[in-house]
Amino acid sequence: MIRKITSLVKKANLCHLENIRYNLNLNLEICDKSKKKIFSNQNFVFKLKNKILTFKQQKTIESKTNLIYAIKNSTESIHVSDVIKNYFNIKLDLLSLVKYTEKERILILIKKKNFQNLLIFPHGRNYIFASTEDLINWHKI
């Protein structure tokens, strides 16, 4: 039972942990001790939330051209849940972009979640994902 609870907690924190890894520009595994330090550091958590809020306020993606521009110039992950409110055709456009393989971005869809939980991460930096069953779709676009 304890293992099941631990695995559920790990799955819930996976998305948040990948954002932390990206924002800190880490290419190492983050151990449980480090996670506790990061999550207990209120200043860092505030900065991370503020960064996400400023992204939400600045970026209004409403067309495929804006989507391509946002992906090309992104410095942090783009959450589809933030974009889908103003851009209803994002799913079809992302699927068409996935088929174009000369760009340098990665789409990651986390298992057992819906399309709104899709994240688009920049690929050019030293950013390594933990080998886990929760990350299923890797597409360079």
C-alpha cells in the first residue's frame, strides 16, 4: 500500500518536477532530499509561479503562426491548458507540426492525462528527462 501511495505522489509531482528541472537548467536526477529543499524554498516556488503567470499574461496564442512563433522562441515549457482557452484548433495544428521533423522542439504527453496536460518543452538546452513510463510521446517538431 505504501508503494502504491508513493508511486501516485511521484506521478502527480512528475510534471512539476520536470518544470523545476527545466527552470533550474539541471541535467541530473533530482533526489527526494533535493525535492524537499526545492519545494520548501518559498522564494524559489514564488519565482517559478511568477514566471508561469507572466508567460500566461504575455503569450496569447490564437493561430498556427503564433503557435510556431511561441514554440520557436520559448524559454520555458508551454502548457496547452493555458493556450486551449483562446485557441481551439491547437490539437490539429500540433499534430500537423509533429509531422514536420526539421525543428528542435519536443512535445511530451503524460500518460493517463487528457490533451490539456500536454507540455511543450524547449529542446536545445541540456534538459534530460528521467526514464519513466509516464512519458510516452516524444515528437521533435
